[in-house]
Amino acid sequence: MDRDSLHRLGRLGKPWGHQGDLCVHLETVEPEEIQHAGSLFVDIEGQLVPFFFTKLRDKGRELLIKFDEIEDPQAASVLVGRDIYAPPGHLADGSDESWDPEEFIGCIVMDDEHGELGEVTGLEGTDDNPVLVVLHGEKEVLIPVTEDIILGLDPEQNIIQVRTPPGLVDFYRGQK
């Protein structure tokens, strides 16, 4: 994951309790702005390592996080003092300038090379790798939702501007 696409939240503090929970010292967001399950990235010696969590809670004046892989205070202590980052789309207020793919349904997709491709009728893939389902005539074209492909979104005109990889549209058209 590219560090520039992540949103820095703050630093991890000392372990809390006997289950491996860690205190989180938020510097740029409020606790209610963070989705309360998913994955966050921790900077470990310059490498961004994803950690899944299912519990994020207020405990008095502290915010506590429970990473799935961390089972005790000794394991948690390795992460103390490390920077923590949220991936695109993980903040509830949209301050990370990410897109919510669900908002694309019903939009018309315009490709730089092929012009109008059709209407977005659904989503496939995973939360980490969503794919737009675009009805192009009688065929479906699957377009990955990545920053390289999605160039812009005009909510007023309900248009998504894309640059599909070479050969993608031709593949679905049955050419080549």
C-alpha cells in the first residue's frame, strides 16, 4: 500500500489489560470518524503492515484497539510508539478523499478512448478490490475501481470518467 494514499491517525500507545489491547493516541481524527472494524496499517521499520481489528472502543480518556493477531500484552508491546494509518475509505467523514463505490451505481461511465461505455448496474469483487459492473449494450464490462482507472466523478451529471487498460473493453466486446 502506498503511504501517500493512507491517512495518518496517530500513534499506538501502551498495552492495556491482559488481552493485547493497545491505547491509541489519535492526532488527526476523532474516534467517531474511524470505522470500528477492518484493517489499519502500522509502520514497522518503514514497512506498512496491515493489522485486522474487530474492536475499537473508548475507555475513559483512552481509545483502545484490539488487533486480531495480538493476543497478549507482550505481543502488543512490539507495536508501542508506532504510527498507525487508515486505508482509503476507512474514515466515516470522507476526509480521506476516498470514493464509496456504492455511489457509482446508476452512473454513466465515459472512457477516454471508447466514449460512453454504459451504466453502472452493480458491484462485484471485495471491499479491498471492488469492480464496477457496467452494462455495455447487452454485455457486462467489469471495471476495477482503482485510482489509475477512475479519473473523475461528476455527481451533478452522474458521470464517471475512466481510462480503462488497453484491451479491456475489446475483450468484453468479443474483439481481438
